[in-house]
Amino acid sequence: MAGKNTRNEIWSYSIFGAVVLAGTVALMLFGVNSSVSADIGPLLAGLALSTYVFRFGLPWKWLNFLFLVSFVIVGMLLGQPGLIWMGGYLAGAQFGVAWRLVGKKSEMKATWTVNGRGIDTLTEARKVAKQELDILDGERHHRLVVEHGPARFEVAGSPPSKLVCHRNHDAENDFSWAVLQSHGQAGDRSVEVPIGRIEGSIPSRYVSDIGTVDEALKEFLKNPTAASLGPEWDTAEIAFDLRLSA
């Protein structure tokens, strides 16, 4: 069902983008005071820039707002070519979103997914997951997500000793989550775990070091859909609540 919905969305965005682009080209060719030589540049620029941005995104969220405002301002300043510029922007936005959905659909077919990257073999998944775990720093690279079918493995925080680790066998069930714990830690002491621009206050027995998490990752890769886990995993409702997100 999810694959079918994605396919329908791809077609919807593509068709709408094509309609907008056709209308913009018609305005460029037959509109009052239109000039193909003056309008073709804004059309192609708006189409290319917005397609790229909506496909690959921008590194900072505030740049998306700045990007949109700049398009509106430039469109107002250009007059007739500005309408063409905005038409190219709107059409490119639809194509960019459709392109992104095509990429996501391809990833859904992969056996493993590591931080959004589709991987077909266990050996490669293990290699990439280990690389992503090693570069965690609590700031820009603050999260590792490994998926296999409905199963999911998450690590957030900063090495070597401020990591929060979760796993489950059914990511659609909020109550299937388990959090990695250490019985040797006092449960009433809190540890500040960095995750992006924020810090999560986590009971110390749920904060792990890189070695412990690495072993948990290996265990998950061997049997990702295991519903029954060992005593090092706490399956109480608090497991879902302790998941960190930036």
C-alpha cells in the first residue's frame, strides 16, 4: 500500500508540474508583451534551481525560507519575465518533489537502509553502519538509523560515552521499542546527551558507551526482527519516550 501511494504521489506531482510548465511556456510564447529571448533565461533558471532544491534540499532550514522569499522578490522586480521565473519555480518544485519520491521508492526496495541510503547486502550494511557510528559527534552527525523491513535500530548522541540506543522489530508499533540499558548504573542520576542543537536529560542507566552500542549494532544486524531481546534491553513504555530527535 505504501508503495502504491508513493507511485500515485509521483504521478500527481509530475502531472501538475508538467501542466504548470506548459502554461508558463504558453504565456512566454503567446502572452501580451512577451519576448522569448527575454523570458527563456528566467524560465530555465527558475526551473533548474527549484528542481535541485526540492530534490536535494538545503543544509539549513532557514535557507529554504530565504530561497522562497528571494524567488518572490526577483519575480516582482522582473515584471513579465518575473511571471515566467515564478512559473519555472512552481513547475520545478513539483518535479523536484517527484524526483525525491522516486529516490525514496528505490530505497524501499533495498534489503537494508542506513541513514536513508539503500543497501542490498549485509556486509555493506555492516560497513556503512559502522562508519556512521564512528562519525557520530552529537552535533551535525548526531544520529544513526539502520532499517531492515519493519525493524529499526537507532543511536543518538555523542561518543565515546553519551549514546542512547534503541531498537525494535516493528517500527509502526510505538510499544515495540526497547532501549539499551546498563544495570550497573544508578537509575536516579541524569546525563545530558547532546543531539543537534539540544541536549536530552537521560537517566544514566540508559546512556551507553561506544563499545556497548557497537555490540548492540552487531546483534541487531544478525537478527533484526527478533521480538524477544536479552536483559540488556528495557522494553517498558519509557523506551519510546527516551528516543532523542533534533
